[in-house]
Amino acid sequence: MLEYSRNDEFRPLIDSLNNLRLRLDHQEQIRAQFLTDMSHELKTPMTAIGVYLEGIQDGVIQLNTKNINALTSELSRLTRIVESLMHFQMFESLPTVFRHEKISIYEIFSIVQETQSQELNHNLQTMNYAGPKRANMVFDKDSLIQIFHNITANFLRYA
């Protein structure tokens, strides 16, 4: 901040420069938070893919259709995150598109549990689904998977 105690013709210029500095500082805080958030969002599917591949390599996870579909799904989700970043970079003002569909909560839980299984086992922790296995909801699948991953990652980090 520029200190200027006089109230003359330079006062408006000094005030404008100080206001500009405050706005630039605020923009930098927003940018830093955005990068932190995006790093977290990218890390989740990358970690899930890595866990699957390590599990397959170690012989803990079988290479079957279910696991190939899970890997493909995580890779597709990662691709969509990167595409949304590219849209943001180009300053496109398109609204976020959610793909609302009927999804099984148990299926989403199972996907997250499977991708986090090595970390859970390493920490001697478990995840148990207590709801009805036929429970469905209309929601954006990627968003719900991300929410479950974030909750699980925070649980693993802080529990």
C-alpha cells in the first residue's frame, strides 16, 4: 500500500493505485484457491487409476470386465475434468453441464470403496454400506463419485 497523507491532486491517483493493489491481491487469492481445488479434483481420479493399476500389478485386483470398466470410467472422468479446465482457460462462459441420470447409490459406494481399498487396508480401516442396495437417485454421476471420493479421502487423512 502506498502511504500518502496529503489531500491534493495526487490523492485520487494514490487511492486508485491502492484499490488496484487490493483487487490484484484478491484475484491472486482466488487463483491460488482455484489451483488448490483443481489439483485436488485431478488427484482423485488419478489416485483411483493408480490404485487399480498397482492392485492389478500386485495381483490383488483381478483384471476383469468390472475393473476395466472402473478404470475406463475414472479415465473418462479425468478427461472431463481436464476438458472443463480447458473451457475455463479459454474464458468460455458456458454453464456447467450436469448429466442427471438415475444411479445406484450402492454402485457409487462400491466404486469408491474398491478404488480406496488398498489405502483402507493399509490403515486397517473399512467402509460399510448401511443403506438399501436398491436405493437410486437422480444425480450427476461424476459429481457424486467426486463427493464420495472427497469424503473418503478426508476420512483417510484425518481419521
